Amino acid sequence: MKPPFAIAAAVLLASATASAQSPRDDVRCLAAGTFEQGHAGSSRPDEGPVHHVSVGAFCLDATLVTRGAFGRFVTATGHVTEAERTRYGTVSYEGFEDWAWQREPHASWRRPFGVENDDTRTFLRDDAPVVLVSFDDAVAYCAWSHGRLPTEAEWEYAMRAGSAGTRFPWGASPMDAQGRPRLNFWQGASHAHNDRADGWVYVSPVRAFAPNAWGFYDAVGNVWQWTSDAYRRDAYAAAARGIDAGASAGAVYRVVRGGSWWCGHGTCDGFGLWYRGHNLPRSSFTNLGFRCAYDAAPR
């Protein structure tokens, strides 16, 4: 297999010419390649061992799917989300105890919070990531846009953007050289209060932070991102033996990656490129969204 550095130039070229090759606007197309997946020495058993993964050529949304785009899908198709059918969504507020979530009656992508203030109104922006969407809601949207959810490997390959062995696409720290956050995550010792160092309490617009080296925004943070893979704790161990565990029969959970606004150093430490989250397919949270992948056009 080719090491990551051997394919970086080809992928960067594909990214730079995405607008000419992509089936949709604001999509980046990547050449096939190989990258290193896994976290050596992790205390979480599902993050190892480190192994090489190859992906074929594919295209991927440069940003998370926005509330505005999801609204156009609903208008065109009449789709009713899981949260709308069950008449509740799972939410967490600033001021909650750490790890506390609650079922909010009638919460949905249309209006995620019952309490409206300057912070929660960010969810209502057309350029905010859509939230409170289940796995099936995400699959339906991507099918409507002639795409699909990315595999876990495709997602990490694109979000890493040629980096290897680091927690973030740019290195080890979530902060830049001036001490400013490079992504949307929870600042504060607990969820009792957010220090707002990144400018946001909850979600941020999908282009609020600079993209990674290949032009993908919110590579980490803001909201967790659905992938198409079924979750298996031993998926990396199986992959290291050449076994594809992505479509495991009978799996209960689906893999989510990237972390979210809710994750911080004091509680959930999931923001970054190592942590493998997992959710029930029917679950709908205010910190969970998605982006779509597209098969690369044949040449």
C-alpha cells in the first residue's frame, strides 16, 4: 500500500479541481488513496490498532448539510423526520449537569429548543448545520441529492487531509498559535457555563472556522457526523486482519465521527479524529448532523 505522503499530491490536485468535476456545487472530489487509521496507545479499545486503509475515488460535501438545504429537501419531498414523528428530540442546554440530556417535547430540526435566546437562535440560521436528524433522515436527504452517507474510512480520509497520527487535521492542539480555538467545542470546566472563547455556545455556521487543507469545513467539532458504517468495537482490529466490518449484519449502532459543540476537555473528549462515537439509527440529538458523499464520476 502507498503511504499517505505518496498520495497527498494527487488528492490535493483533485481537491483543487473539484468545482469542475463535482456533481453538485460546494463538493470536493478526492482521488483514491491510503491513510493511517487508529490511535496508538489509546485507552479506548475501539481506536486501535493503527492500520492502513485504502479508499477509492469519491466526492464529499465541503460543509455539513445546512438547515436551509434540509428545508429545501423537506419542501420538495414532504419528508417527516424521526423527531417529528416521535414528537420529541434529545437536547442539552448550558447549565445542565455534565452528561445530562433530556427529551424535549416537539423539538425537531425546525425548532430544536423550546427556550429561545441569542444563543439558541443560532440553530435557526439557514447556514447552521441541520440537527435532530436520525440516520434514516440523513440517508433520505443524501439519496434525494443523488448521494449517500460517507463510510467511516472516507470520512476520516477527507477530514485528515493528508495528516497522519494527529488528533486534529493540523496537529495536536485545538488552538492556533495565538491561543484561539480552531473549531467549535465546549469551553468551560463543566456544562454549567460555556466561556464562549470560540464565539459560540451551541452550533456555529458551517463556514465559521477555516477549512482543513483539502477544503472541508468542520472537519472536527460543531456537530457529530453520521457515517454509513455499522459500529463494531473491534472494527479496527478486524480491518487490520483484512476483514471489512463496516456493514456488520445485526449491528445496533451506527458510527458517528468528529465530535461537537457539546464536547469539551471537562466532559466528553470526543472532538477530534480518533474518537469513534456511535448512536442508535433512530436517535436525534441537537449535536448530531451529517454531510453527503458521492461516487466519483468515471473517467
